[in-house]
Amino acid sequence: MNALETSQIQLQVGSFRLNSVNISIPPEKMTAIVGPNGSGKSTLLKIISRLLQPDGGQVLLYGKSIKEYKTVEFAQALSMLTQSKSSIPDLTVKELISYGRSPYKRMFDRMNKDDEQIIDWAMNITGTKRHEQRMFHTLSGGEQQKVRIAMALAQKTNIILLDEPTTFLDISHQLDVMEMLQRINQELKITVVMVLHDLQQAACYCQYMIAMKDGKVQIAGNPKEIINVHFLNEVYKIEARVTFEDQYPIIIPLKTINNH
């Protein structure tokens, strides 16, 4: 059974339209959603996470419509990290990570021993334990992203969605975050779905890739198999040379394609 599926998803926002989007997300793998700006990647992620209501179609989570999940039940099954430039209140690292336990607590409930153990576990997995008493806003961009991922882990879901998790980070922090997500996926068998701009990162770290363009799915499959000259031409309208190093595609852009 697929972890997630969409069937005939439709959404019209101004001049933008998602048009009959059908995707299948394999379980326990890392999936990248790629495509040009404005292709609908982040919008699709918001629909899957119930942050946006589509005009038509449905999303299935482990074969069950997400509309049938109670709010708490859904939050215990799937976590979503939006882009990371939103303002965070003055919280310590541990306080922010503890927000991941919210789906398991009633209002005004205090953290119990199990909660504390899960929060410690999430900090240890992400290497953020040493920062637990620091204020979140004092951390570097890369460390902040790790803390946000720790918060998602503390939610104890089987699926994590991330919208551009490496945006705003330098290359060393990008690779650090991607390696950590890969480790989480492999060791914990958590399904990771993320919007990515870097095709070479998608090929290196993800087993599955969905490419979107103009609100539609253009192609999906193993990134090592579908990234080629034709793919770059069709999806991104660029001419490029694609060579392979240990089966990984290396993309050398040459020029954009002028349609006029």
C-alpha cells in the first residue's frame, strides 16, 4: 500500500490551476517533488497536509481519505514543516521541540515521562541535544532546521512532509540536513516527502521523484533513471549536458530554450 495517494486533485487560485494531479508516494522511502517555480509543488504539499482544501479530488493516507481522519488522529500520522522563514516566538530549543507532542496532549496537560523521553530521543537523533537550553533564534540556519525536524520527529508520525528544507542554507548545511533526513529515513523507516529545487540532491538522496510543471505531473520515477537531457528540456526548458558519475546524474546547464 502506498503511504500517500492523490486522485484527480483540482484547485484554481487566480490564474494558477492544479489540474487532475495523481501521485503515489511509496512508503518508507525518500521522495522529492521538483519542478520550476509556480508549478504547484508547495500547493500540492499543503493539500496533502490539509492546510489547503482542493476544489476536487481526494488524498488517501494509507488508503483512507484524509477527510475521514480526526484532527488529532491526522496529526499523529503525518507531520508537515513549511518553509522556515516564519517567525518563531522566544522559545528555547527544547520548548520548541516539545510542541511536537501537542497531538498527544489535552490543553494545559503537562509533559510526562514518556513525552520527555521522546523529546530527548528527537534531540539526540538530530544532534540538537547540546542546544536544548539555547534560544531558538540564536542558532544558525542549519541548526534551526534540525530543531524544526526534531519537532516533527517528536510528533512520532510515520510520514514527514518538508517544503524546501534546504532553502536559505549554504551548501554545507544543505548536505548536513539532507544526510540527516536520509539517516532518519533509513534507520526509522519514516516516509520523507520534500519539495526540492536541487535535482542533483534529489538524485543523490531520494529513491523516488515527482516532477511537476504548470500544475500537472510531468513524470515520476527513480530520479537516477528519469533525469536526462529530454527531462530537462521538457520540464525546465533548458538545454543541458547530463553525465553520470557512479550512476548519479551530473547536470551541466548550457542555455535556456526560447519558445518565441
